[in-house]
Amino acid sequence: MPNPASTADRARALLDEHPLVDGHNDLMWQLREQVGYDFERLDIAGPVATTDTDLPRLRAGGVGAQFWSVFVPSTLPGPEAVVATLEQVDGVRRMTTRYAAHLAPARTAADVVAAAQDGRIAALMGAEGGHSIGGSLAVLRLLHALGVGYLTLTHNDNVPWADSATDVPAVGGLTDFGREVVREMNRIGMMVDLSHVAATTMRAALETTRAPAIFSHSSARALCDSPRNVPDDVLAALAGNGGVCMVTFVPEFVSPAAAQWRLEAADAAAAVGVQARDWVAFQRFVAGYAPEHPKPEATIAQVVAHLDHVREVAGVDHVGIGGDYDGTDTFPVGLEDVGGYPRLVAALLDAGWSDADVAKLVRGNLLRVMRAVEDVAAAG
């Protein structure tokens, strides 16, 4: 039997030496919705009751770098989506300035390393959905110039140039313009994020990109049959591409029982005119639906199973973590907020992961991808 105390200590020591790089956190949307980015009303320097994330819990969780999602709903019309995305970017920049003793602005792998050396958490950004560029490569370039490090090609709805996992297929993956978006991201050094996209879009993007791609917050479809998860053939192709699948903690993408619950909730929502892919409206519906229809709990063991599966199919060099905190209503038991990462690392150690493999999972793999993307851009 493993010694729980010694395993916990070993997990903490590993995260101290290799501070975790997490691929996706939706705190900025919560700040926008709850207080309009008013950090006097929602001060993350101390414990916050209404979010999954604050600075003390990030420290407790061993987080060394966080990709803050500058998400806006894909139901917004193009110009409104661009403006709202810029407001989210501004929110991250203001947050990073306000909490400069704890957060360091970061764009590159070298910035992430420097932040750790300075005892700060690297603050990076990812735009969640192609609607955020409004069909414009110029907007894409400007988002990157403002520090946005990846673009998720779609959110829950299709964009004119790419199919989403949760919408009716329209273009069969990527259009010619969609491939141009991917090529431009390669040219400027922006990571291509394939979470949320249809499997056809995943395959088309992997065929097109010259740089490693990521899934910022997706799990394994073989273990939980959600369209938001990654099929095994794509995981295998991702290994050839050099990319990383950052396993998420969202119960509906980790637990088959929770995935079934989501289907039932989606049917109930549709009966009253709410579409599940309308993220904001569906979250509001679920808030009223869940008390009478509780969502089945997910477990750390299930998250470990997804990490094991991605490791088995794609290889240990191609797996990471993207918790999606503040992006859904519940999380696996023991992983309820950003302070829970050490418990996951301890569970991995108990499951036989080596210190070296954990170091790759929590930090090394994503930094390697970032450097490779930077190298492709530098090569022209």
C-alpha cells in the first residue's frame, strides 16, 4: 500500500520543481459576468466564494502558468464577438497588472520559465472560438499581438470556415479559408487549439498545420463518448504532429454517467426552447435543472484513466492538463477547484507514473509545444 503522506509530499515537491502549466481557465468570464471586471468587488488576492479560482488556491495547487480563456459566447454576432473578446483581453491585462506581485504577463515558453524563476504565475491567454476573429486574419494577427497565444478554431457553434463538435456539420471540417487561418497561425506563432471542433476539423487541421497543435481542454472519446472528446485515431495523429492533448476535468467529458446526464439535460432544455450549444443559456437552465436532477459525480480515478489512455495512445510526450475551472458547474470529487492539482498528481504517482513522466505532463510537454510553435514562426 502506498503511504498517503509520503505520496502527497512527493506530489507537492514535484509541483514545486515543475510548476503546472494549465491549458484553460474561464475565470475572466466569471469576472465579466459577476462584477464587470471590478477587482474591488471580486478580489482574487484572497479567498473567493463565487469562483473556482483565486491566487491562494492557484498557489496551493502548484500552478506556475495559466492560459486564461478570453472566451465570449459563439452566439454573439461577429463584430460584437470581436469587441467582447477585446474586453476580455483587456480584463486579463488589467488583472495581471493589478496582481503583478503574483502574476507575470507571458507570451513565450521563455516567459513562463522566467516567471517561475521570479516566483510568479505566468499569465497567458487563449481565445476560445473562431467567432472571436470575425472572419478576419487581421483581427487574428492583432489578437496575437495583444498576447493571445492560441485560438480554439470553434466553440459550440460552427463558424463559416470550420465545423464544431456540437453543431450540425456544414463544411466537412475546414474550408479553404479555414486552412488559411491555420497557416496564418503557424506563420505568426499562435497555437492551433482543436478542443470543441468536429473530428473532421481535427483531422483537416492536423493535415494543414506545420506546427504542433493542442487540445486545450479535451479528454478521451474511447472512455467517454462525448463529441467534445478526442478519438483514438486523432490522438495517434497528434503524436505524429508533436502536439499535446490537455485532459480536462469537466464531468460530462470524463464520466459516461455524467455524459448521459448531459444528454438528458439537453433534451429537457430543448423542450423549453434552450439549445445546449448556447453555453450561457444552457448554464442558466442547468442551474435550475440540477437540483431536481443531480449530475452524477466524477472521480479523480476517472481523470487518471483519461490521462492513462492518452498516454497509451499518443505517448507520454503528448499529454497535458486543461482543467476548465470556472467553465462548468461541477468538477470531480477532490478536484473541485484549482487547489486540487496536487491530489491528482498524488493519484498518478500511486498509479505508477514516474516523477519524470509527471514532469512532462504538468509542464514539459506544453513548453515543448510552445517552443516548437515559436520555431516554426521564426523559420517563416
